Amino acid sequence: MKRYRILSSIFLSVLFVLPCRADPDSRPTFMMDENFFDGIPITPKAEILLVAVDLKALPHGDADAELIQYLRPDAARRPDSCGLDSSPDIPFSLDCGVTMLGLETRGDQAVYYFLLKARQGDWYQIVLTPQSGATTWIKDQHTNGLVMSTHPLFEWLQSLGAYHTAHEIVDPVRAVPVRNHPEDTAEDLTDCASYEDGEGLIPAKDKTRSGDWVHVVCLENECFTPADPLRACIPNMSTQRVPCVEGWARWRNKEGHLILYPYDESQECS
């Protein structure tokens, strides 16, 4: 079974496109497949297709919660379709074999995250599994209760307040080097790991990117930065501590493999 992470935040604020029919006190739950991109290169222009579903708004409820597959745009529909099951038997895998990057649910609403290969108008080519490279086409039928939208992968990467490092990193603590400048060959400023227990990588305030490098702050050794997500949990946090290291880290390696994933730092307040 693939390892996955359960988050409790809306990465790209997609559920706002649907009417809020769920209990207003219910929090969305997001499950992300942290192994989704293992072993494959990702281009800086990669995009994600988000399919937002509101079962109560669909004309026929569950019966309309599916993605019809096509071999290519304007071809005859394939006999099998992808049922959008908010609790699939195998995490992140739909009954038609499509693997999702993530799944977000809240009551009768759900948002499905797919890796996008290409788009032609209302037609979307999604990747079945990144490792196989196989794809299928689906079409936006503009059905009430089913909304499709695309977002840059890098926008998804920076959609939360912290970073989680990929399992592919060989370092036992999965730390990444932080340097003064992109492509800097001088000695590393520090090695910084995932943001957990209030220590680790977070985006710098400007969220600047330079190619395969991203501007970051490393929270470690009880340092202080105004951008520390935990400030929301600890309003009286001391500002007299040593400043945190700020620099540049790779978001993908030289082979193009993803190094950083978004991390939901809000759970640290619980």
C-alpha cells in the first residue's frame, strides 16, 4: 500500500466554487500520495487538473459522479468510465486505473487531483500513473455539480505555509541543502528537513523561484522569523532568538525529480 499523508486544509481553495452544503463546522480532509512522483522527472510547466464534485448538486447524484474516458478528443467514448469514489478500496486509485495525486473531501463535496498531460479546449488528457506514462482523455461536460480547473504544479507546491521533503531523498532525515544563491557551489548554509514539530523548511515571504530553486527559510535550533507558521499558535513567541537561516533550496533535483511537497503546518497547532 502506498504511503500517504492526511492533511486538513484546502490546497488551492477549490471547494469555494461549489455551494457549501456540508456541515459548516466540518473540516475538509485531504489525502496526498507522497509517492506519486517517485522516480519520474517533472517539468517546471507541469499542471494539475482538479475535478470538484458536489454529489447533492449533480442531477443524478452518484450516477453522475464519473469521468467518461476517450482515446482522443472527439473519439467515441470508451466502454469503461472512472467512478469518482471518495473512499476508493486502494488509496488514490480509481476503478478505471487512474491514480490520483490527492483527494479532498468535505461532506458531499470532493476534489480529485490528477496530473495533466495536455488540454484541448474542454478536453483534458490525464496521466493514469506517472511511472507508466499511460494517459486517457476526459471531457468537461459542464454539468452542474462537477467543475474542472487547472493549476500549475508549482502553485500547488507553494499553496501551504511549509514544505515536506520527498521520500526519494537518501539522507536518513531527508534534509536538503540551503545555499546563499541558486546554483551556489560554496559551502551549504545548512541542511534543512521537513517542517515538523515547528522546525524545518518554509517558503520565504516573497515565495520567489529561480528555475529549480526556491527561496526558503529554515527553522531550526529555536531560531526566530516573523514568517514562522507557529506564531499563530504561540502569539507571545519570543522575538529575541537568533534569526533563522534564509537562502535557496532545490524544489526538484538535477534529474527533474520532485524534492519538495506542500506541508499543512496548521496541524502543528492542534
